[in-house]
Amino acid sequence: MTAAGPEADARHMRHALALAARGLGRTWPNPAVGCLIVTDGRIAGRGWTQPGGRPHAETVALAEAGAAARGATAYVSLEPCAHHGQTPPCAAALVGAGVARVVTALEDPDPRVQGGGHAMLRAAGVAVTTGVEAAAAARLNAGFLLRIREGRPLVTLKLAASLDGRIATAAGESRWITGPEARARVHLMRARHDLVLAGGGTARADDPALTVRDLGIGWQPVRAVAARSLDVPQGGALERAMARAPLWLLHDPAATPAGRAARWAAAGARLLPVASGPDGRLDPAAMLAALGTAGITRVLCEGGGTLAAALLRAGLVDRLALFSAGLALGAEGRAAVGPLALPTLAAAPRFRPTGIEIVGDDVLHHWERAAPP
């Protein structure tokens, strides 16, 4: 084995992170992990977490590397697991393969691991280097980390609005504010999230399918609708797509007619009970806690102004993807975000810009929630 320097370690870890990104939206409740097996500067094996979370990235990379793994360095974007689950620990697999050195980006905060993988490797005489490209790794797996630490998934709020922040005319016409390139980009965003969330009002007004289309891929995210009394159109696009895309319905059992709940359950929808808040609407924190308990790590919210406002008021929007179209609809148009009831300007939810792109004739702004001052 030839020892690599910091530059080579960082380069190989960026490669491992690029591999990990291939699993986004498909590995929940597990993290999306990438692994690279390198011998004397040559890549002997590559792997990333497979759909459903198994097999793990290390298992795939070691299988590809075979005997070349002995004496090699393994670059893993998250600490190898140390517990027996559906498969033996990846840390033990690395030891068994004869890997001489393991470089990781992050310690796994899962209580079943939490340093145990690193300890197992060191106890077996494997050299361990940690913290390489840690910030990039934390951003990639922010949803998994949030679920472990706070019990909820990462939330990206997607908005498509006119230059003056409107999502429809006063009469409700909204197709199409943004162009075909922006709409295609939204489908790609859906594919990279575990779950696409909309509000009941959007489901009733727009009859959306919330599926990934026209990308030629073979998987679909979970689709979820937050509807307190399950007042969701029956026989509509959401239900018609259930054979190829799961449908979850967040609702308050105390406000839902029993027959309506039974009908949706019989149709194959998964019902997630959620408490209502003082305002008579589903509590946003309770909704995300229910999704976190179900294993969801990444949510793309496409739900209308009311749901957007509820999540923003609760401080539960982590990232914002705003598509701005080059037209104005005026004050009479429907606002992208509902009332926030802000007492002062200082109380407004604040975000910091992280990027901007031209997508066809539209502009995509990327924002992340700003840290409290």
C-alpha cells in the first residue's frame, strides 16, 4: 500500500461522495453512502448504497475489488456500520477483506454505530482517518442526519412563481407559469427525494399525480398528501398512480369520517395519523415526526401556499428551491406563500443563498435556512 496524502484523500473522498449521491431518494431509511477501494492510486472497487438500503456501499465495492482489497485504502463517505442488522457489520467486512486503511468523512450518529465502526477497525489494526470532506458529506446526508438527531426528515420547499411571487392568477390559472425545462428539473428533484408532499388544497385544486415522469427511470418516490379529514379527490390522478407509486395520507383521525379512512386504506393508501394544532390544521412538526418515524429522510414539498406557510412558520423548511418565471401577475394573483402573521420583520424566516441557475427561460434560486443571529 502507498500512503496517500491529504490532497489524494480529499480527491478520492469527493469521488466516494459522487457515488453516494446516486442513491439519493432510493436508500431510505438508510443513508446514501459511497465507497472507493484504492490500491497504489488505482481504483480497484466502487460501490454505493443500493435501493432500499441494501447491500451497503462497502459490500458492493469490496465485491468488485476482490483480492485487490488486501492492503488497500477504503474511502467511505460515512463511518462503516458496526452492528448486526440484516447484514453483518461493514467494519467487519473491511477487516476481513484485509483493508489496511479506512478514510471516512463523518462519524455515524446512529446510536447503533456512533464511533463503534471506527473502534472496530482500529482494534483490528486498521489505520483510520476521519473528517475528510466532512462538510460536503454532511450536506449530502443532511436528511439522514436530521432524522437520527431530531427525528424528522430534511424539507426542501419548492416554489414556482412569477417575478412578483404569484403562483396563479386570481381565477386560479397556473399552467404553466414556468417553462418545460423547469418542469423537467422538478421531476429530477422528485427522483432525488424519498417523498413528495402536497397539501389537501393543492390535491383538490390541481389533481396532481406527484410522480416522476419523462426521465426514463424505474422508480418513484413516495407521494404524500396532508389532508386533515382525508378530503382528497377519489378516483383522481393520485389514486390512479397508486399501482406504480406509493401514496401516504397524513390526517387527523378525530376529524376524519370512518368510512373515508376505510375507503382509502382499502384502495392501498397508507394512513399516517397526525394531531391537529391549535389552529385546527395538521401540526407541521407532528407531520414531519410521523414521516421520520416511517423512515423518510428527504422531503420535497410542492404543496401550495397554505402548507408552505405552515412549514415556514414552524421553522421546518431547511432548503428552498425557487423557480422564478419572467412574468408578473399582480397583487390580485395567488401568493406563493400564505399568511405568516409576522409580528415584526425580525420574526421573518430567513435563508441564505447557495446557488443560482438559468433553467430554460426561468431562474432557479437555491437557498438554505440561515442560522439564528
